[in-house]
Amino acid sequence: MFFKKTIRFYYKRHGTNNEAEYYSLILLLKRAITLNIKSIRCFGDSKLIVNHYNRVFNVSEKFVPYLLKVDELAKKFDFISIEWVRRNK
């Protein structure tokens, strides 16, 4: 079974843009898990986050906890991809 669903989160929090991007990805994955979604393709406009997850960029100490949480959540899916898309201007 396949369906396409767009989920957008708007959450204002203290921290850097990259921390907010990670937080949004974590919220998205948690929500997908509660909806019992088994396959997911995530699209994001943060090259840093996408390339951390795909192990293209080295991860600084500051972002290790975030990436570990994303990895933990990713294990709950049969298929997951996180892909970069251009930011709309």
C-alpha cells in the first residue's frame, strides 16, 4: 500500500536553524511511527541534516545526539530515505 501525505510542522524554539531542522525531522519521524507508516521518503532543504543522515558529511559533536535519535527512529521503518530539495525562494 502506498499513499502520499505531506506533514508540515511549524514550531518555534530557541536554538540554531540546524537544531530546529533536526527537531522537525525527529517530530516527523515520531508522527509517522504513530501513524504506523512503514516506508517513508523525507525531503528537506537542509543540506547539512540530509548529508549527516546519509553519512556524506562528518557530524560535529554538537549534532551527534540529534543524529543518534534520528537513527534510532529510522530503525522502526522498513524503508526510509532522507533527500535534499532546493529551498523555495
